[in-house]
Amino acid sequence: MRDLNSRNSAKIKIAACLFMAGLFCFSVLDGCTLPERLVRAAGVPGAGEAAGDSESASEPSGIIEIPYEGSDPWQNYEIETDTLEIGDESFSEREEGEGKGEGGDSGEADALYRFSGENNYCFSLLGNDEKRVYIQMFNCFFNMESDVILRTLDLDEVDKCFNYVLLDHPELFFVEGYKTVVTKRGGVPIKLSVSGKYGFTASERAAAQKKIDAKVTEILSGVPDTEDEYEKVRYIFDYIVNNTDYDADSENNQNIVSVFVNGKSVCQGYSMAVKYLLDRMGIFCTLVYGYAGGENHSWNLVKVNGTYCYLDTTWGDAAYRDHEEKNKTYRTNYNYLGADDEILKRTHKISSPAPTPKCESLEEYYFVRENSYFTEVDMLRLQALFERVRSEGEDILTIKCADNTVYDRFISELFYRKKISDFYEPGQTTSYIRDDMEYTISFTSLSENREAPAQVVEEGQVVVQ
């Protein structure tokens, strides 16, 4: 009887310690300075998908959704929390220990080192205790496990680590959510376990991965053999844009399968695929979530030759513009290949689960690198651009103006004072696209001569006199 009382007393002490550890963890997390409240799931619905409001419960049970402060939940990942109340008589020795999936401390230093590279950007933002939970959750998902006992009792910490794991690891394309079970005794949490929710069976995952590997090998074989990371990133940008169709109804459009296997996706698939490729090229890349065009959206933040900048392949895809604006005139949009914070904020708003580095330089911006970024009206330089593009056999030229003043002056000089005629042969027809939000002007039919009436047909098409 004395031995039984001693064991019960020891169990009560263990439970109390676990509970106090959970309180301490929560107070540390709550005291961290983070730019936004974290969401319960990483991911963004495709353009046009609605995201509903939800409210959290003080005592979670069943399927729950926790709202992202100031916005709607990102995506319909299924997140479930069950609460299990047990008595002394059912509290087994296994539940008292670390349990399945914990793995103790063996290899912990190696694991922390393995995840510490640049490709695991979100992991680098975590404290050591959170990193251990992150590693546990990654291993759980990667191995398609269930009932892994975590080294935390804090559901918010689990949510944060779930977000960060999926932001860092697009290879977890088969993960569709997770379930946690909180075990309590006498109302006191003593254990928290996690199980992945998987949209693929193990064999389906292996078959999809085989197709992904073949496509990625093919793509990477075409990467330019240069030390200039801009050229490599532009190659990936062009490949994704030119080989992926924007399709809100595409299968698996929230993961990389949609891009590498189906060739159809939405913003989440585009940005996940970019990260997957750049990770394998050793170029820093992470995902950014927010809003663009009044809808939930995702894109990438990359580091090119040491410069942080933004990459949005979805907005670069003519299929997306065709989908949104039904305008078949658009070609590749390079406005978001190497953009900085100032350019991004004109059309995009960041509201991401993880803080992002500042992007304050245009050094690796497409228009700067291609010498088509204008801080003042310069007709001689524009003429040289026309000649260069024609000599390269291209049929379109886009210039970017630094601000609205430069943009308005170019519009006035080219189309109202008709100086556009200086760049074309008499009788040649040219179409142009002006973007008043992006401050860009695109000229087409650079290499085409055809007879036409000597008049201005309509805004957007000019016949040179």
C-alpha cells in the first residue's frame, strides 16, 4: 500500500511539473515580440477562393479553427483537437514516459544542425524548445506517423511549428493537416500528442515523388552555368511561368504535385514549386503570405547575390492575367522578379505567419538588370533598348518607370506628342500596354512591318505615320 501511494505521489508530482512547464512555455511564447499573430495552418487558397471567419473556443474539442488576427484563415487544412480525461486507474506507465515518436535526446544536436541551413529559414526564427517541437513534427509528418508525443503542452506552439514546418518543407506535399490529442487528469494537461492528416497513401506518395524527381531533374538540367544567381533565379521564374497554367480547379493545387506533375496550379502551388527548386539549387527562398488584388495570395522572398527581394511567379504568368482580366495581349510580367518592399506594397500586402527580412534594394530587380528601369525620361536610351531587343529577335519590350511623374511624362511624349514614331518604320502598326499601377509600358510588334492606314486606331494600338 505504501508503494502504491508512493507511485501515485510521484505521478502527481510529474503531472504538476508538466503543467507548470506548459505554463512557463506559454508565458515565454506570449512574451515574444512577433509582428503578427500566428495562424493555425500554413497555406493560401487560390485566387477567388473565399476564406471564412471562425472563433476559437476556450476548451478545444473536435475540429477547431483559430482566426488569424486581422485576416481570415489561410486554407482549409483540417486541424482537429481532442481532449481525453483519464483517472488514476487508467494512467499507464507508457503515458508517464516520453512515448512513441519522442526519441529522447539522442541525436538532438545533429538534428538541430541538420535543420539550421538557410533553406530552413522559419526554423532559424525559433527558440531552442520550439526547434525541438518543430523537429518532432517534421519527423512525424515525413514518416507519416501518428500519436507522436510532443515536448510541449502548448497548442499555440504546435500551431506555430506546424506553420513553420510547412513553410520550410514543400516536399511535405502529402500533408493536409494534423490532429492533436490533449490528455488531462483532474483537468490538468499532462500530455499532448500529434498525428498527421495525409492526403496520399504511402504508395501514392512514392509514385508522386518519383514523377516530381524526374521533372525536377529535367528542370535543373537547364539552369545556366554561371555564378550569377540572378540568371539562375530568372531561369526558374521563366520556367514556372511558361510551363504552368493558372487553374483554380486544378487537382492538388495547394502543393507541388500540381506544378511538377499536372502543370496547372494556383499561387500556393507556384510558390511552393519555386521554393522546392531553389532549395535544391542552394539559393535562399521562403514563402510569403498576404493579399493581392483583394484576395489571399502567396509568393516568394529570395536572396539573390546577397540581396533580399520578392518573386511572384503567379503574377508573372499570362494565364493568371487571362483568368483575371480576359486579356490575351499580356505576356510574362516581370514586375515581381526581384522587387523591393516599395514596389511590392503598391499591389501586395504581407500578412504572413513568419516575419520576413526587409527588401530594400533594387540591385537584382529585373528592370534594373535589363537596363529598362527609368528614373527620368531618356529617349536616346529608349531608342537603344528598341535596337537591342530587335537585334535579339524579341517582339516585345517593357520599360518600368520609377514613379508616376516619370511614367506620365513618358505617356505624354510617346503617345500625345507621338514620339513613338521615332522607334518604328512608317506604316508599321504597334500595340502597347500601359499599366498605371505598375508604371510600366509594353511595346509589341517590334520586328513586324505591315501596311496600315496612317492614323491612331485606338488607345493601345498606334499606326506610325
